Amino acid sequence: MIDESYFQKTRILDGGMGQELLNRGMKPRGTLWSADALIKEEYHQLVIDTHVDFIHAGAEVIVTNTFTSRKGRLAQNNCEEYFEKINKKAVELALRARDLSKQDVLIAGGLPNQKQTYSADLGDDINEVKLRFYEQACFLKNGIDFYYLDVMGSGAECKIALESIHMFNLPVLIGVHIKDTGKLPSGEHITKIVHDYKNDKWLGIIAACVSPSAYELVKDELKTLNLPYGFKLNAFGKIPENYIVNSKDSWGDEGNPKKILGINKDLTEEKFYGFVKNYMNEGATILGGCCEIRPSHIKEISKLSTSNILNS
């Protein structure tokens, strides 16, 4: 069981699994993205190798490859029958990667938002959202060290997810998305999320899949929360206000998020290191990457980890 004070020390998380798999040759199919690497056995070794490369780069925590393994996204691509199988497979592949790496890393069960990414929209059927969170959490629970709520868009979504995982009695790291307003897509401040929903299972809170400029807007607020905090920075170009993944047909064979979101080519490994070092010096202890952050980026910041400093 993970020590509840784990993130009080500087820790390095991995980068963006889905985009890295696409960058390494996984062929896009509709809006399945990283889920297709779990559906198709031919990509299983690629998932393992990518996890291992993040570990060897210095990641002390890897997240299961489950961001698009949510039920709604699978249904959108007529692949709903794979829901249980691929979520369990994601944990299995992460465990195999850890064994192969021979490193003492933790595995976070990635539990993503269940509707629109970067949005507070939960749709009209809240009970269906609750069920989807619960089922995915159930499939992930065996073998992980804690849950990671990935890119939550509102306090309501956090509440539903937390209630869904409560019975599994595992710790949780909260990842909330931050817009260019410095608030969640719901318009709420991070402070309100912590005040309203924090419980004794929380390991910390991070700004999830955000640009450095968005993190800049909340870094001072995070310092006031008396809770380990940090980020998973992305290297997308810009997330449009009307970003919606509502049809696999609109993505087709070019189903890669960077088709719409672009890439921030300016966020080189060196610049990523600079941002992360500054944020760490200001108090952040949970340091990681998200979409388009590669093992080479994580390798640059690995020297910032307390454990790596002690072992050097």
C-alpha cells in the first residue's frame, strides 16, 4: 500500500502514453486512440515498451494506458464489448513493464473523465456517468497502487468519481483540467474542489493535461491548499473552446488529436526542464507530463527527483 505521504517528496510521473504510442507507429482508428493498442494484440508489446522507456527515463509512477478505454469512447467506435477486457489488460501490461524494468515504480489506475474531455458537460444521465466510473474503476482495481482521476472538468465530476471508487478503499490522486481562465471548465477554482470534496484518501492534486501558461495561473493558489500538488504538462498547441470528440467518422484514418490540437514545438526537453525546475523550486512535488511529452522530456527532469538525488 502506498504511503499517504508519498507525494510530499518530489516525485516524477510519466508522460503522454496515447500520443507516444501514435508517435511510435500505432495506426489511428476512429477516436479509439490509445485504446486500440489494448484491443489489438499486435500493439501490446509497444505499450509495454513505452511504459518501460518512461520508467528508464526516470518516471517513478506510470499511469495505465486507459484514457480512451472508457465505455463511452468504445461505444462511439462500436467496440463496447472490449470494455472489461482492455481495462484489465492495461493493468496487466503496466505490471509486466514494471517487472521488466526491475524498478520500484508505482502504478496509477488512470480513471478518465467519462464524457467530453476538457469539458464540464456530464450529459443528461448522471446515473450512467456514475456507472461508467464505477465499472472502469472496478476493472482497474487489482494490481494498481492508487487511482488517478485524469482530467476532471468539474467538482461534480470529481464527486461522482470519488463516490464510485470509495468502496475499493484505494488512495487517489486528483487531476483537474485548467482552462486559460485559471479555472476548471466548470468555472470553479481548484480551492473549491479541495474544500468541497477532499477526503482522507487524497494523495494530492494536480493540474492535468495543461500548458505551462495555464499552470502559471494556478500555481500560487495551489500553494495555499496544504496538500501535495503539481502537474502533468502537455505539449499540444492550443485546445479550442469548442473542442468536442463526438464522432469517429470526423477523425477517420487521421484520428490523431494533434490534427486539431497541434503541437507546441517550442516546448523542447530543455525548456520543459526549465519550467519544471522552476515550479519545483516554488513548491510543486508531483512533476510529470501529458500529451506529446515523451520519455526524452521525462529523462531531462528525472534529476529533480528526491529519490534520484539520494541515489546518485
